[in-house]
Amino acid sequence: MLFDLKEYENKKVHFIGIGGVSMSGLAAILLNSNIKVTGSDFKESDNVRRLREKGAVIFFGHHKENITDQDIVVYTAAIRDDNEELMQARELGITTYDRAEFLGHIIQNFTNSIAVTGTHGKTSTTSMLSAISLAADVDPTILVGANLPLIGGNYRIGDSDFFITEACEYKESFLRFPGKVALILNIEADHLDYYRDLNHILDTFRVYVSVMPKDGIVVANADDANMAYVLQDATIKTLTFGIRNGDLRAEEISYSPLGKPSFKVVYQGKPLTELTLQVPGEFNIYNALGAIGASLSSGLSMDAIKRGLETYRGVDKRFQHLYTENGIMVIDDYAHHPGEVTSAIDTVLRMEHRKVHVVFQSHTYTRTRALFDDFVECFDRVDSLTLLPIYAAREPDTGLVSAQELGDAIRSRKTVETKNFETFEEAAKHLASIARSGDIVLTMGAGESVKVAEYLKPLLEKQLL
């Protein structure tokens, strides 16, 4: 089904959870097409303020009275069936869509679309693609999963047929909005509160490839051990990338003292260009290669790709340099999966440093329990580890796992000095007592671990007095 934006001009669409990263972008697309938008959320936010300035009517709290004469109601995966607004919409016979389904209809309004999926790197790579498409002057519409300074927020509304979005695999939602170009960065076990196991995830990615448009193309990481299985029955065109394998490769890689890579880009043995990234880490080489492959598949020039990537300076919470005080560099990263944690540590260890101090807040009880043994082994190479209580997100505390248990298991290995703290302030005071000039502090997690960095800054400033 095509949700034709032109046909819905002056009609009204309501978003339950309108302040969310993806929902706010979808709402902005409708407002730009002269569709009336209402929405509800629990609190004020930058996303809510931006939408209100564009003409959206926002309600605080989810109440059935918010649903009156809307033509469509869109809701996020976090909304339960007993939500007052959703129940009211269904009782009134209003058409309802979950976010992924609605995005699937919207994306069909754009003939040139890129959907970025994979366990890790979606936001960074979508941001790189944003930089490339802006350098190419194609006036893209963009939905990205974090604040991207380049576009002044988490979305950009363009005036062309070019559309770039993240495609999250959680609850198989990405099956509902395949882009014309599907960029698959990597595949690991995650979201095990929904998926049975890794095989379930791999089979879902195979379905994703099978529902691609016939004239589409899959751009996939050939260095990922699981990718061959996912692509083995693919009937559409594929382009692979990697450092060791693939059609598109990075060769002659070197790193600056701050861990920023330079490398040659080669396609099937033919040199295309040389790049120096402004963001650090091997993982960003893979992200850049994926972005290059998707961009070339979408008809963008190598010149625009080079200009976009070499001027790209990152996105919030993705190995983001927060500040340097008293010679101590503080970095924040979204890493909340063992694979991401390992990549972030690989990156920081390539940078010039005296010691590395990691702050980690595990994200959800389900993930911590399911990947417990992997988390225990992640931190062997750093000098100190500060653990915070598990960030619950959408889950209740079942009592089956805790940050203290994780800390005890890590301490039993006797590889890294590990301490647990209950508050951000206590953790910051500990770090201030052990960090010295030349050290790097890396806060990691998809929750609130960055608050430790906020408490730490004034403590480090005092040390200068």
C-alpha cells in the first residue's frame, strides 16, 4: 500500500509518542506535506518543541480525549494494547498503524531510498550518508537515531525523491520498510527479549533480503561471519564490502595519534580514492565503506562521497569527545552490546593515552543476562572499570541479574580494577580520585552513563585551582 502524501493534504494524523526519534521525523514529513498533525508524549523535549513550531498540536500524557477526529493514528512499538489513545482510536474505527508499518507506506513516496540496518553502526552510518548526500546536493529527507549536528537534529526534510533512514531489526520491524538500497552492516545476537536466538535473527535478515524490491540492491559487510548465510539465496543484486573480503575494500590503513584512520578505497582491485576520516576507529572504516557502497548504488559521485566523508565529524553519543579537562579526555559512546563495547575499547586503545578508565551502564536486564558471559570478558584491556546499576528501559527488574553480579564476575577474572557504584555522583568522585593527565575516560551505554561525565567535569576543573 502507498500512503500518498498528496492525497492526505489537510487530513489529520495523530502520533502516540510523537517525541520519539523516528516518530518525530515521520510527523515532520507529514507537516511538510500540509497534513495536519497531532500527537502525545509524556514530557517536553527538543523534538516536541520543533514539531510545535512547525504547527503540530501536542498533548502531554496519553488520554482518550486526545483522539477525536483524526484520520489515522500511528503508535510506537512501546505502546501497549491497553493504551487509552490506541483503544479509543480502535473504538472509533480510526485506521491505526504501528510506526514501522507507517514508515513502510511513507518510504514508497521516495523513488531513491537507502535503509541502514545491522546490529551496530546504524546511526553513525546513516549520519555519514547524510553528509555524503548533502555534499552531493540531492536535498535528501533523513531520519537518524540521534542528534546529528550537521542537520540540527534527528531529521531533515528535503524536497526530492531521496530518502535515508535507519532500519532497526527489533521485533522484525525492518521487514515493513525495505529501501531500494538495503545496507546491512553486521549481524550479531541481540534483542533476545524478542528473538529466540541468533538463528532466528539470521532467518529474519534473510526474509528482509527477500522482501526487497526487485530492482533493489543489498550492500553487505563481507567480513561479517553471518553474512554469507543471509545472502546465499538472494535473487537481487548485491555489493559487498570489507577490509579482508568484498568487492569494495579499504587498503593501506593507518591511524593518527587520535585514532582517526586513513586508507585507500578499492573496488574489485581498482583504486577509487583515498580517505582520511575525522572520526576514529576501525568500526568507522566499515561504516564508511558501507556508506560508500550505498552511495555508489544510489548514483552519487565519488567526488561527493569523498567530500562528505572527509568533512563528517560525528553524531551525538557515538564515540563523542565531550571535553578535555586537566589533561584528561572524556568521551561518550552508545555502546551497549559486547560487540560495540569491544569496538569502542579497540578504538580508545589506539589513541595516545596513559591509562583508560571505562564507565559502563548495561542496558536492559534481558540483554545483560543473555550476553552476561560476553560482557564479563569485554573489559580485560582497560585500566579501570566503573559499573553503574543496569538501565531498565522498557523492562521490569526480575531479580535474575544485577550490575553487582556482573562486577563480581569481572572481579573474579582479576584482569581489571572494577568498582560498582549506585549513583552517578559517587562514580564521578571515584574517577576524579584516580584519573590523571594523559588518561582517557570513556563512558558507555544506551542509558544515562553520560551523567557521570557531567558530574566529573566540575571535579576536574577544581583540580586546576
